[in-house]
Amino acid sequence: MSHSSEDRSSSTPDGDESAQSPAGTDHDKMIALLRTPWEAVYQLSADGSTYLKPSFLRGVPVEKINESSAYWDGNWSSLDAYIAQEEEEERSKADFKSKKDINPNKAHTAGHKLHSDNVSKQRKIREMFGGNTVPHPNQLVSKHHLPFEGLCEQELMYRIGCKLSDLEFLKSRQKLTMEPWDFFRWRVGVTMEKKILIPGRSGRDHIRGVVNRISSENSDDPLFRKAVLYSAWLQNHQGRYGPKKKPARDYKIMGKIQKGTTPQGYRSAAPRAAGGGRTTASRPSAEDVLRERRERRARLQQQFQAQSSYQGVNERRRQRALDQSANAAPK
């Protein structure tokens, strides 16, 4: 990647920040973080081929690596092989769509969704890492801090790609001074190093977690999370990183009413007195019980007369059953 002085110093905020975004101390700190120049963080070797600083990037090539590079580790998963799977995923998506259109059962619907999601993620990953603009995912940090199989996993690369898209928008609006990739790996590396308790120890046990959580609600870098929220706010996508809350349901769950009207046929529990028992006012009186029995018996009698005119043994049996039902004590 090119890091000309013009690229590093030409970013200036457009317009009045206070008029365009929420005010606050954390916001001001986030804006200052976005304006950090490349030279304040990075330093290259004398020949400009590798990084000297920051420490978590020491020895990493500046130019994008591939599987033929001397820096490549044979244990790493292949980015090229992953990108090559996109056509197969496209075919699987189309195949399951045809099956779902003919027979929309659970298996066909789930299969279509799975391959549709995979295709969307593969497109994003190819868009970010398929060319020469963004370095290889395994150049995020040095080999010393990488998992043995590298970072070419679909979910991990997709998360990185989404964050880079948010940062690219900030760059296009002249809010971000560094290149998006440089800013992202700077914040990931700093966060990872904070988790390493013994100097010099590898961060391979932390790198995945840092990438996965860096923009979440429990982010280890709150200012980075604020930056991607700021990008979403500028794009009018405020809900992208918000909490995912399930809507309240209007029916009884585990003996409690969650929200809304009481379901038909459900009798809410009587209020309890301070001592733990039910209040006296909540108990039906004896007169209420008798009146309810008489009314219920009258209703049943009317139903019986309306539905049957047969006289004889069957009628007496029905009448006996009716009397037993009406006189039964309520539970």
C-alpha cells in the first residue's frame, strides 16, 4: 500500500463537527483518534519493505503477500481456495432456491438461506481481499500473534470486511486520516497487546476474540466502537450495531404476562397481601359462588333443550350428567 505524505495529511473535517454529530467528551476523543496520522503509529524498515513499528507488526511485509511469497506459512488456510468456492456457493444457492420454490419445506428453506448468506459473505470478502488494495488477512498482525492456521476463516474475514466498509465511508467523508486497513489493524493490535500479560508472549489466543468483539457492545476498544457507530450514524444506519432485542410477546410465558392485553380465557392471579397470602377482597363470596353455579346450570339447561328434544332413558342420562356438572364445586 502507498503511504504518501499527501495521503496522510490531506484529511480535514468537512463542516462543523458539533453541528453534524452528537456532542460529548467521548465523541471528541473518537474524532481525535480518527485524525491520528499514519506516521504517529507506523514506521518502516530502511528499505521500506517491512514494518518496524508498531511492535505487533514487526517483520510483516508492506506489500500484499500470496501463497508463493517467502513470508507464507504452509500451515495457513488458503485465501485463494476460499475465494474460488464462490461459484459453487452460487450454484448451491440457485439449486436450493429452485427446490424451495417447488417445495418450501424446512430443509429447502434453511439450505437456501445458508447458501445465500455464504454468497453474501464471500462477495464482501472478495471485494475486500480479492484485489491488491488491502493486504492479506494474515498481515493483520505478525506471525508471532497469528493462529497456526492463520485468519482466513469466513466469519472472521467477513467481520473485518464489514468494519473496513464502515471506515472507508469515514475516509470518503474526510473523517479518517489513515487508510481504513491501517486504522483497523492499529486498533486490533493495540487491544490484543493489552491482553498479553507477559511481554513477548504470543497473542494468538486473543486475536480472534479481539476482531470479533471490537465493534460489539462489550468491545475492548470503546472508541473504535464509537467510530463505527459514528459511520453508521452518518449513513443513517443507526440500528446496525445496536442491541438486538426480541419484541415482547402478548401471551402468557411461564406463568407471567409479558406485555399487552390478557389472553382470552386466562384469569390473572389474585393480588397477595403483605404477609404473603391472598387478600380477603380477592376471594369470591359464598353468594357469588352460588350465583355462578345457578347461572351455569341455567345456561347448560338452555343448551340441552335447544340441542335435543328426545325423551326417555337417554334424556334422563343427559339430565343426570347436567346436574352433576352444574353442582360440581369450582376449582
